[in-house]
Amino acid sequence: MDRIRIKGGRKLHGTIPISGAKNATLPLMIASLLTEETLILDNVPRLADVGQLQRILGNHGVDVMVGGKRPGETPYDGQTLHISAARIVDTTAPYDLVSKMRASFWVIAPLVARMGQARVSMPGGCAIGTRPVDLLIMALERLGADIEIDGGYVIARAKDGLKGGEIDFPKVTVGGTHTALMAASLARGTTVIENAAREPEVKDVADCLNLMGARISGAGTSRVVIEGVSKLSGARHRVLPDRIETGTYAMAVAMAGGDVVLENARADLLQAGLDVLAEAGAEISATNAGIRVKRNGAGIAPVEVVTAPFPGFPTDLQAQLMALMTCAKGTSHITETIFENRFMHVQELVRLGARIRLDGESATIEGVAKLTGAPVMATDLRASVSLVIAALAAEGETMVNRVYHLDRGFERLEDKLSACGAAIERIAG
Ligand code: EPU
């Protein structure tokens, strides 16, 4: 298993290219199941999760061709995928595949919409909480699917196709909104989704579906209306930049100090996160190239933050913000409202010398004058990267174990940071 070694104390200077968003790429790849024509996706990040989803789609008979490198391309340019689900050979998504990546459960929507049936393993729990799929099932039922749970599998049937309906989510769910959008696009009649997730990745998927011939309006707001069509076609779509990767590197610069341009980043995707960083003392400005983040000399000010669905402060940046606050000049409070158990990073940050007290869904972080390097590990993606952020400012050496979590969602993390002067290297194991 690879590890990452970081020697703290270096400021970051330079440019970090921001990749395409993981959490848009995954549902976009799944949307390819809705059509027999080829869907071309540009700016796809090179991530372990993308490779894993290729294997999962392959099991349904989907052909994924990865475009070759073009002259003049840098290693950071996103890849182009040509995805063809001309013939779906299997409508079952088995446990051993779905359990490796929760988002793969979402194949249930295009499969039942196009094929009239799907049998998909329940994803089970994961490190950040129980993460049920009841709302995804409710959405499919509203569109006329018959649902049966058998042997750990959700079986969805719609012999005569899905039909439009009213879906009112009692809680904002990104995956629920993705699945409702995909299923309703091929349903007969009109579907209205109330309390839809407003995340930019939902809007990106809706934009792509519209290019494929879907008739979706209101995506990016809480009320989305979908006029079903009988068939979708191929399309070419560019994945939007990753706002969580953007926020993560912005916090890394705030932590280590320095001056970095986050190339291709879009401030409008991350206003709540950038506002918190500015409050903490980082200088943030939007430039033609992306977002510039600076912190020279000044200390980090403490903040009070509650995670919330978009446009609120994202849960996917909560761990990284906590790492930053470990060195604030005062006491911060961070409350996690989306996932009940997303504090796996706390004990590891404490190993680096952080002072954090947990009380239910809230963490109190008392800033310390310095962190000290230590061996650490984490059990999920965002928790792992928070340890990298802490290590950039810690005195001495930190060894981050179980790097495969990072590889699921951060493309060439150690290259991007070392190009800006961080002392970071991967040790193959
Ligand atoms: N929920 C239910 N029932 C459901 C579905 C969700 O109770 O049927 C609950 C969840 O347990 C959670 C809340 O609703 O408490 C929100 O969950 P949501 O469905 O929005 O999460 P998700 O779609 O499974 C996506 C991202 C996550 C991100 C969340 C919240 C992808 C592939 N995953 O998950 O990203 O944290 O939205 O923004 O898009 C990550 O990238 O590290 C990651 C975990």
C-alpha cells in the first residue's frame, strides 16, 4: 500500500490546475446507460473511482474508450471518455462491485428507465455514516416502479416503462436528485421534483441530459420539472471543475501560507467555502485563470461553521476546514449536519497535536501554536486529505498511510503540491 511522506513548514507558491469534478463525472458516466448512442465526456479526472465505475459499467455491457493524449497536452489535462451503452447485457449490479463505491447504486435509475428492470445490491454502510437509499427508492416508486428488496438487492421493475410523478424529498439528497432526474428523463409525462439538491454537479448532469435530448428545467434550484421523452441520444459534454478539490487546495494554501493560483477553478461554485476562508484570513480573488489564494504573515482567525447542502458550506470540505482551524488563533466550532459520523479525521488530527473536543455533531477546535508530524491514517477520502493539509504546517515529518483513499478523489495530489514547493512524496508500498 502506498504512503505519502510530508515534511511540514514550506510555503506554497505557484499554480495548481483543478481537475474535472469527481462528483459530476460519476453520475455523468452513469447517465450513459440511458442511451444506445455514444456519450463523450471531456475533462474527466484520472481517479480510482472513475476506473472502478468503468468496471461496474463494463459489467452491464457498456464500452468505455479512453481518448489518447493529444499533442501539447500536459499530464494535468483531463481525459476524454467515449462511453457507449449500445447494448445492455446485464441489469444486475452485484454486491462485490456496488459495495466498493456507493454512487454505483445510482445505475438503478437508468437501468429501470431504459430496460424496465434493474437488480442492484444495497450499498451498505460506510465510514462516514449509515447512508441509506430509502429516498432513492421512494423517487423510483413515485415514477411507477415496483420495488422489492430481496437478499440484499433492490429489484426495480417497470414493465411498461416509468411514468411522470411528483417527488417531494423530505431531505435534500444529491444521489436522490440524480436518480430522479435520470429516471424521469425517460418516463412518460411530466415529473416535478420538490426540495431537489441544488449542487452544481446536479446542474451539470441536467445540462448534459438536456444535450442528450432530455427536457429538464429548473436544475440548480429546489424545484425541477422534467418532461419525459421516449429516447435520448448521444452528446458531448465537458465536466465542470471540482469545487471540493478547489476548496481543499485553497485551505492547504491558507494552512501553509504562500500565494497560489487555482487554475480553472470557479468561485461561483464555492462561495460559502471561499467566504469562510476569507474570514479565516486568507486573501481570495477571482482572476481570469481561476482563483488566487494568498496568506502571508497573518495568523488564521477562528470560525464558526455549520455544513449544509449547496449553497451552504459543503460537508466534503468539513475535514479540511477542521485541519486549518487546528492552528487558528482562538477557538472554532464546526457542526456537521449532513453525515452523522463524519469525524474520522479528529483522532488522527489529535495525533498531530490538535486540540479537538467532539460533542455529538459539533466539534470544538482550540487552536494550538504548532502541530508536530506523526504517522497517521484515515478511513475516507476527505478525512485523508485533511491530514495532508495539517501535515503541510506540522513541524517535522508526517507519514499518511492508506493513500488509496486519496487516489479515489484527488488526481496527482503529491505532484500538484510539490510543484508549488511542498516537501511531499509518495512511497510505493
Ligand atoms: N439520505 C437518506 N436517504 C437516502 C439518501 C440520502 O437519508 O435515500 C441522507 C444521507 O444519509 C445524508 C443526506 O441524506 O444524511 C445527504 O446525502 P446525499 O444523498 O446528498 O449524499 P450522496 O448523494 O450519497 C453525494 C456525494 C458525497 C457528498 C454528499 C453530500 C457523490 C458521488 N457523493 O453523496 O460526496 O458528501 O452528496 O453533498 O456525489 C465525497 O465526495 O467524499 C462524498 C462523500
